[in-house]
Amino acid sequence: MAYSMAMSPGFGGKPSLNSGVGFNSTPSPQSPALSERRFLSEVELASRWGMSPKTLTRWRGLGRGPVFNKFSKKVAYPLDGENGVLDYEKRHLYVSTSERVPG
């Protein structure tokens, strides 16, 4: 419905220049920090850690594991930055198996 409202008068027309509906394939200028941010998919992270993607799904439901972003139905884990995958891995390094895991 939002698409048809953005169309020029009448259905089946072309989007107007001011409609907000963009079909331009050139990337829009964004802040460098956002455009350079790298993400891992659920499958890529599960493969990296040697676990099932369903484990990551379960962890998200329980509020455990690394932070994640949702892009529509896709889940992505930021690789860099505070609370990213690399930061999560650093915080979960242990010297001994007898160390207590943060709960």
C-alpha cells in the first residue's frame, strides 16, 4: 500500500521524483562507520564457532550470546565494535576449565 501511495496519480504509474521510492542502484552516501561495518550471517557465525545455527537461534530467544541485528527476516551479527563478535570472543576467553562462566 505504501508503494501504491508513493506512485504518481493512479495505479500503474511511475514513481515520482519526490515519492521516496528509490530505484537507483548507486549507493546513497552514509557515514563511513556504518558503511564499513562488517556482519556475519547466522550460518557463518555458527560455522566459525562449530555449532548449529539453531543454537544461536535459541540463544537469541534466551537473551544469551552476542548482540545481533535484524534486517527484515535476516539476522546478522556485527563482527567489529563494542559487543561485536570479536569483542564477545575476547570476553569469553578462559585460562582454566574451572573458571566460572558469567551467568
